[in-house]
Amino acid sequence: MILAILVITAVFGATNIYSYINGKEGLEKFSHIIDEYVYLNELGEDIITLETEVEKYLSSKSSAALLNYYNIHSKLSEKAKAISRDNSFSEYDTMMKDISYMIDEMLKEADEAINAKRGRSSSEYNNHFIRTYKISEYIKFYVNNLLNNKLKTGSIEYEVISSNQERINVFNILFIVMVIVFSIITAVVFTYKITQPIIDLSNAAEQISKGNYDIEHINVETHDELKTLATGFTKMADSIKLHIEGIKTQAETEKRLKEQEMQNLKMKNLLKDAELKSLQSQINPHFLFNTLNAASQLSAMEGADRSSEFILKAAELFRYSLRKLEEPVTIMEEVNNVSAYMYILKTRFGDRISFSVDVDESVKEQKIPCTIIQPIVENAYIHGLEEIEEHGEILLKVKDYNDTIEVTVKDNGAGMEKDKVMEILNPSGDKGSSGHVTGIGTQNVIDRLKLFYGISDTEDIIHIESQKGVGTSVTLKIPKGNFTNIKGYGV
């Protein structure tokens, strides 16, 4: 029986190998024919393109036509060089060799026509163009003949491949039918020998599935895999019986442990509940923010529009201050936050302070670290304008300069001495005063920008111009680029 199976397998394998080799050879031949056909077709199209571009240039003297001509000239020249010019008895190779020589001659005549046109010799370039056209017609005639030959050759090759494949298919069908018949006979013989032991095993498995582990041992008289299976099944049943008894004992122990764990969990839940209630009793910033929003809405409902707007700006300012400093924001978000801050100041102090903004459209969506403009504006007010009684001005400009963005905050306030400016620019000096909204000073802004952009020199980040009694201008120089979230820089 094993020998018969091996013979069938060998015959089937040999058939498949023959089918594969035959099919592969046929496909390779057919593929080669297709490649040559495509090559010839492209060659014919290139010849036509050359004629067209030469004619265009001769008629219009167009620079575009001349450029196209040189491109197709180079392409055809390379193709002509690639064609073998060795002696051959093959009709295809002989005709291709003739085509290569004709291409060389055609390109030569075309060049002469182009040069004559440049020299304004109309009769000469016309003669060269006529010769170019005649040669191209010969080339196209050769190409068309070769294309027709390739079509005929391809058709013949396809018929041969189809005929061989049909014979192989018929043989495979006959072989499969024989295998099926043999398999049916073999299955009938073996089924009878293995059915009864399997039925016994199935009945025993059904008893085990019902929880009855006291089953009789299954006896199999054969000495094959079925006997091994029956012996293993009996041992498995005995093992399961012992295992079930052990599980019952373990379950009782685990039950007592679970009861103890439940008591512990109840105690932990009580502690967690107490902690949660303690946390809920604390007023958090988000509660205050929501309260401001509610106050704004209430003011609007009561007709106090200015109060509503003031509270709303305060809520926006407070919400912005809750953002994490390591998260990126757009320049426009920073500017809007500063505008909210200045609105509150103008509401408080009226015409004492004016505020203007000038932001380039190209930088509005640029990502920058959070809260870097607000502290500068706060310092401009606190140290520059807070003591001024009237006509205080703060100008915020954000400009796009090639690889950098310059943020300038300018005021007409008290100004600073040169020593104070140097003290601010010195990283080892005083960290500077903090604002009354953000709690962040100028030095903090400098440190974060230096860390974020990997810049060590303070002068590459900030520039300060100030004159006592005239005012101060602070410019932040921010490199362009994608935001990289850096955890851990100073806040």
C-alpha cells in the first residue's frame, strides 16, 4: 500500500514538473516576443516623433521643438548603438542591423536640415528634410514588417503552448480520476479496520464529558497508532479523575482565601472612598474656570455686556494659564492670550494704555512653546507703564524673516539702564521678576527657548534695546521648524 502511494506521488510530481518546465519555456519565448514587439512599436513611434519635431522646427523655428528634437535624437542614437551589428543568419537580426544603419543616416540628415535652417539656407534644409523623410519611411517599412513577423511568430508559439497545455490537462484529469478511484477503495478497506476502535473511544469520551470518569479500559487488538491512542486515552481518563479530586480540594482552600481577600478589598474600598471625598472637597482650578464662565453668561443674561466680556476674557486668560508649558501652541493662540490680558488692563485703566498687534499671516500657525510672549508683555506693563498716568503704549509685532520669526514687544514706558539690560541677559544672574498672571519671568522664557531650540548663546534668543525715560523694545528670535515636545525644561 505504501509503495502504491509512493508511485502515485512520484508520477504526479513528475507530471507537475514537466508541466511547469514546459509552461515556463513557452512563457519565456512568448515574453521575449512581446518584449521585441513593444521595442519595435516604440522605435516606430520615436521615428514618427523625430519627423514631427524636425518639421515643427523647420516651419516655426521653435525653441521647444528644437529641444524636443535633441531629446528624441539622443534617444534614437542610443537605440541605434544598442542594436548588434554583427553578422547573423537571422532575418530579424539582419533587418535590425539595417535599421540601425538607416537610423544613423536619418539622424545625420536631420542634423544637416536643422543646421541649414539655422544658416537660413532654405533650399538646402528642404533637401535634407526630404532625405530624412525618405529614410524614416524605409525604417517604418522595416519596422512594420518586423512587427507583422512577430505577430505571426507569437501566434504560432501561443498555439504550441496551448496544444501542450491541453495534452497535460487531459493527462492530469485521467490521473486524478485514477487517484480518486484508488483512494475510494483504500478508504473503504481502512475504514472498516479503524471504525470500531474510534466508536469505542467516542463513547468513552462522551461518558467523561458527562462527568463519569469510572470507564472501562478500551481494548484494541491491533498494534498501530489506534492502540497507542486507546492506551493514552485510558491513562488520560485516570489522570483527569485524580486531577478533578485535587481541584475539588484546592477549590475549598481557595474559597476560604477568597473570602479573606473580599474582606481586605472592602477595607481598601472604604479607604479609597474616603480619599475621593477628600479630593472632591477641594476647589480646583477647573472649578474656578467654570465659575467664571457661569458668571459671564449670567452677566450677559442681565444685560451687563461689558461685565460679561470682562469676565469672559478673565476666564480665557485663566484657562490658558492652566496649559502645560511643555505643550506646543500656535503663535496666534499666544497672541490671542496676550490680547485677552491687555483687554483686562484696558478695562481697568481705560485710556492710560493702548495696545496694538501686527502679525504676519505666514506665521500665525507656526508652533512655539507655550507662554513665551505673555511674560514679556506683562513685564512691559509692570516695569514700564504701571506708573504712567496717560498715553502708555504697548506694540506687539510678529514678523517672518526667512529662517526665523521675530517677536517684538515695544513700550514707551520708564525704560532701563544698560546695567539692568545686561543683568537680564546674563543667565547666571537674577531670574527676574514674575508676572502677576503667569508667574513666569523673562529669564524663565529665555531658559525654556534655549533648551527647546538647543541654543546656548542668549543673544541668539533675545535682544533688548532700552533707554531710560524713553521705553524698551524686547525681541525674541524664534527659529522656524517642527515642534519637538521636550519634557522637563524649566517652568
